[in-house]
Amino acid sequence: MKKLGFGLMRLPVKSEKPGDIDQDMLNQMVDLFLERGFTYFDTSYIYHNGVSETAIREALVKRHDRGRFVLASKFPTFMMPTEDQAEAIFHEQLEKCGVDYFDFYLLHNVNRYLYATEIKEAHLFEHLKKWKEQGKIRHIAFSYHDDAEHLDQILTEHPEVEAVQIALNYYDWEEPFIQAKKCYDVIRRHGAKVIAMEPVKGGMLAQVPSDIREQMSGEMSPSSYAIRFAASLDGVMVVLSGMSTLAQMEDNTSYMQDMKKLTDEDMALLQSAKEAFRRTWKYNCEDFGVLDKNPYGVPVSGIIRAYNSLMIQPNPAFGAELNYYKSFRSAYDPAFETGDYTKQTEQIGGAFDVNRALKEAAEFQTKNSFQAYMD
């Protein structure tokens, strides 16, 4: 299987309504994707207000042989379904997609809290195993938005998991919220495959600073560098790209048909790109680690860095960081109410007011985090 996957969360639309999908354009995009030898399609119960699954049925399932494509969808874990609803939701998805089985079926948007509550209480992993035994699922997986420590716990307790979908791009490789490298390492240690999402970070990495763009090959778009970064990693099964236009499909499939792995020089250039993005942050200092040396144990650096990253994305209210914030914030609520970070402001030489920055970052992420269902 070629490593580019078609993520069906940002489909072409005719209006501002998410469910108003341009079916003719989607049909053309699907045809080109298959024509160029790509096979992996990724949808979900909730994408485009629930219309993504039916749209891909019309564009793909009804128009192409089932053996030509790999179809993945996701169970809406975060909607807090009870166990007696699980069977009905799963079969509704099969019907909406028009298939008898999913090649990959994922629990959607897993984090430490959903794992400890809804997932365990509704016995969702047990349902996945049953559906696989019945031939309705070929491979068990989940998408994940939390830290590496809790990911290790889940994979230890569920060795039946064959793949994990994580946000993976060069910008977030070592960011403290998303922990792409740490999560990647955990998945590989457990012998599972990696499904990379957000390789272009919601479109942000498609528009690199001008000085970086000048150093890139004229034949390669900034997106190609970002997607090939993820695809070059061992164990990455597929890299999902949420393509919204035929032009994006043309571009992505052109360089992924015969993908050239990044060179050492390319990797160094992407590190320079990350540093260039960082220079545009609203709140910046030389050593963010100082901020975490506070008496409350609050990961201040991660919260402010995540806010900085959100503010430079095309759609800040839909950034991947918002899914991670729910877990991180919930663990430190009391300290947010009483903490004073005047000392940390002094320790970074007054580069910015830490109390003000943390309050602003927390308010934005709290307001928007529970609306974001990325991947």
C-alpha cells in the first residue's frame, strides 16, 4: 500500500455548511487518487456533521470495486454512548458507508479519561474484538490525543491493537503537548503500526516562512516536505492528508507516487522551518522549561507553547492542540485557580507576563477545546 491516505474530514463543500459536500468534485478526487495507485480512505461517524461516511459511499463504494480500496472509519467514543448503543452505532456506520466490513476500525479521539470511563464501561475493546471475529473489522486501531505515558498503558493492556493514529509532523515532533516522537516510539515498541494524521498541521506547514521556502526544491511544495517527513519514518503505515481541492490531490499524489525519503539536508531545513515558526510566537522566551519549575507542578510551558502554536494556524479554533488540552488541563485545575507566576516572569527576564499569558492561553483553549474533534 502506498503511504498517502485520503483523510475525509476536510472535503470540498459548496457553501459554509459542513454537510454541503461537492459530490462531483469528491468523485473526481477519489478517481484520481485510485488512478494513481493509492488506496487508503479515512472517515468517521462525525466528520462533516455525519455526512462524510455517506459521501464516500457515493464517491467510492458505489463506483469502485471493494477490492480496490482500504476503508477506515471511527467509533464516536467522545459522544459517551452506552454499551447497548455500541452495536447500533457500528452497524449504522457500515450501512452509511455501504460496506460489509471496515478494513480498519478505530476508537475515535482516545485519551486517558475516555479510556478510564466510556471505553471501559461500554467494553468497547471487547466489541472491537467481537466484530473482528465476525469479519466486520479487519484491523483494530484507535486515534489518540494524549501523552506517551498513558498511550503505553493502553497498548500494554490491549495487545490486540494493530495500529494507532497520532498527530505526527515535524513541527510537533518534540512539542510537550502532542509529544509526537514519544508517542511514535511507544507505538513502535509495542509492535503496532503508526497512522500519521495532521502531517501539514491543518494547512499551517503548507505556508512556510519565505526564507525557508527559497531553500526548498522548486519542484517540491512545502506540503511535500511535511508529508514526506512523516512517511519517511519506519513503521508509518500511511500518512493522512485532508485534501479539499483537486489541486491539492494533484500535488500530494504527484510526489507520493514514487516517494523520495528526506535527506539529512532536508531534515535540517525542516528544523530551521520549526525555528522560523517559533520566532512568530506571541509569547516567547529563551528557556520555556523555567516556567515548569513552579510550586504547583503545572506544565505552564506546554500550555503557553500550545497557545502560541494555535495562534499561527489557519484556523486556531480547530487546532489539534485543543484535543490534548482537555486532558492536560483537567489534571491541574486547582493550580489554575490559585497559582501566581510572578517569579517565573522574573526568571525569564520579563520576556512576557507569565500570569497574563497563561490566563489568556487557558481561556482560549478551554473555550474551544471541547468543540474540536480532530483527526
